[in-house]
Amino acid sequence: MNIFRIHQGYRIVGIGYGLPVFYVDCGSGVSYKPEEVIGKLRKLGLDVGGWVVIRNNPVNEKDMGVLVRGLKSVKVKVEVEDDGKGGTPGWFPEADRWVVDWIINNKFNYGALRPRQDMLICRNGNIENFLEETKTHIPLRAVMVDDRDKVWDMVKDCKEVRVYVK
């Protein structure tokens, strides 16, 4: 699998907002085997019960399901952040949480998202359509904006919609 960066940070979106996590950023970089990624995370200080966030479209990476299963086998929690363009992977239920981008005509099965566990997020600025088209979805919903005051009138009555600032 191609990994751009493995590092520590704070969660800036999702249910774990503000919590310390370990990131695995997919993309052009080094080709690692799943066990090598786990080894690098351990060297950074990842321990039992810690959270790893795999992001930047991991669904398309070969052996990503193996990595998720490997992390789970060492008692680590896994959150996957994906744009959803690659569809819903067979290893979907093995991740503890998902944060999936909402776009029109996406291949991801939004119906697979689990209530109070996974999140559907709008980052593309099409907030009115997002709120209208996803109001029957059970998972948590969120919007990413530059100025939270500008969306107040749209989201003030949507108790399950979280607002994150870019």
C-alpha cells in the first residue's frame, strides 16, 4: 500500500474531535506492507486502546483490509476517512468508525453507515442540498465550512448535524 505519511496529531473532524490520534495518510510516498505500518505506529507510541485514523482514500489501497484487521488484532481502534468514490469495501464493518464525504452520485453505499458510529460529511459547500438529501439518513451528519456563523440558519434546527471549521 502507498503511504504518504505516518504521524501523530489531534482529530479535527469526526466523533473523536480534539482527541489525540495516530494518522496513516495514504498517497504517493513509500510502499509499505501492513506489518510495517503497524511497526511504525508502535515506534511512534501507539498502544492498546489507541486510535488510528486512516485517511486520503484508503479504500483504493491494496491490502488496506489486512492493515485494518492487523490493527484490530493488536487491540487498536480504527477510524477510516474516505471520499467514498471507490465504493464500499468488503472490510467496511471491521473499522470502528467511518467518516465519508457526501457528494452527488457517489459510489459509496451511505446506507451502510451505522447510527451514532459513522459520519457523513459535506466538505464541498453544497450544504443546502446535503441537508435536504440526507435528512433521512441515520448516521451523524456534518458540514465543513470557513465560517460557522454563515450556516447558522441552515443547521440550527438540525440537532444531529455538527459544524466543523476548515
